[in-house]
Amino acid sequence: MGVRDKPVSPVPQPRASLRAGPWRTPGIRGVSPEPDSAASNLLFWGRLEAEALAHPALNHPWLRAVGEGDCANMGQTLQNFARQYHAYSNAFPRYLQRVIEKLQQPDHRAVLAENLSEEEGCLHESDREKLRSVGIDPVGVDGVTHRQLYRRFCLSLGVRDEELDRPSANALHWRDDLLRFLEAASPPAALGALGPGTEYVVKPFYGAISSGIRSLDVGQQIDRRFFDTHCALDGQHADDLRSVSLSFADNARDRSEMRAGMLHALDLRARFLTHLHRQTRVPSGDRPS
């Protein structure tokens, strides 16, 4: 551990709020890095994951309202989300490919390639077992790309393909900003954006969306398999990315870059949700100021 795949390119200069500094998670004080060791790497990672879960992107009033079924019109709220989220979600294989290109060690690349393969609908028997354990029939998912699963969700809501072809400027900003960031980022920063900044927060994020779908009239039969499949399987993706990322987290500079990448990805997600929130009728006390 501790050996870089290749010389680090400069990480894109983040906004002031993303620069390395005191941990933002409540109850966690800013501390100097411990001496390099596997134990201190794991301690750093635990703090990183705690900060991700405490980020506004995972505690956003829009996400809370949807998860609790507390929007004035859940159907329209989910339709609006489906139209706009498509631009970001549909590009996920491109995010993975950007990060794979940063890695030189074959075993590191193989870990992310497995994730990319699953995006294309390739499941292992262990994946099928996980899906069965949460009540999802693998037959309806195996061999189906995640882009197709998402399209099924949209169609079940009444969102047509031509609507998905007209993404909002807000959605395009999220997608394009993240692609640019991953293109220019150092390996630690790119892994921070994709790992704790993305894969690690999929389960709570998609879990809230799935809860919102279930709050609607079951007669609508909305296809939520895109979200439930990710909730079942993306924990393993987060674990795999953690194992790769820890190889890049044994000095202060790499840790700072990794954290900056995580915060950049999470800040983009929070900004997207704030845009949705302004378009959604929710209890006035939950509206952002």
C-alpha cells in the first residue's frame, strides 16, 4: 500500500467549502493524520463515510419529504425527478470509465470493471441470491442494463422517451461537472467522488426514492426495480471501492484530495436536490431559505 499507480495530476481546485479542513460531521473534531498504517487508513475511512452520511445531500428536505410521502403531489414530484435524474443516471458508466482510466494496477481496474459489467446487466449468482433475499426476481433484472431498468421506471410513471431527451440545465450541470471533475482529478480525488461521494450513499438515497414510490397508490404499479436493485447490490460496490481507495489513503495529501472529491460529488447532488425542492410542493417548514 502507499504506492501510487502513476504520478498524480493536480486535482481541480475546489470551491472554498470543499478545501481540506476540519471534519464537518457533528461530533468529529479536526485532527492531524495519524502515522501511516492500515489502522489509521481505516479510521480515516470511517470518518469519511460518517461525513458523507451527515452531508446535506443525504439529509435534504426534498429527500426527506419524498421518503416520508409528504409531498402535496407525489406522482408529479416523482415524474419531475425521473425526467431530470435521467441525465445523471444514464451517464454512470462514463463516470466509472473515467475512474478506471486513472488506475494502473490490474486488480484495481478489475474491481471497477465488475461494477461496469453489472451496469450492463451481468449478474453473478451471489447477486441473484441477494436480489431474491429482498423479494426481487432476478429473472426480471438479469441481462437488463441499468439504463433499461431506469427507462422502465420512467415509463411506469408515464414519462416518455422524448421527455427524457430534454434534460434540464440543472441535470446537465450535475452530469457534465462530474465528468469534467473525474477527467482532471487525481486518482485519490476520483475515487473519493465515485466511492464515498457516490456509491456509498446510493442505498440511503435510493431507499428514500423507493419509499416515496411505495407511498403512491399501489394500483399504479410503478416499477421501482432500478432503485431496489441498487439498494440490494451497491453495498458490495461501496465495499469494493473502499478496498481500492485505501491503497491511496496513507498520506495527508491523498486523504485531502480524496475528501475533496467526495465533497465535490455530494455538493453537486445537494445542489440538484435544492433545484427539485424549489419545484415541489412540500410543507412550508421544510422549504430552504
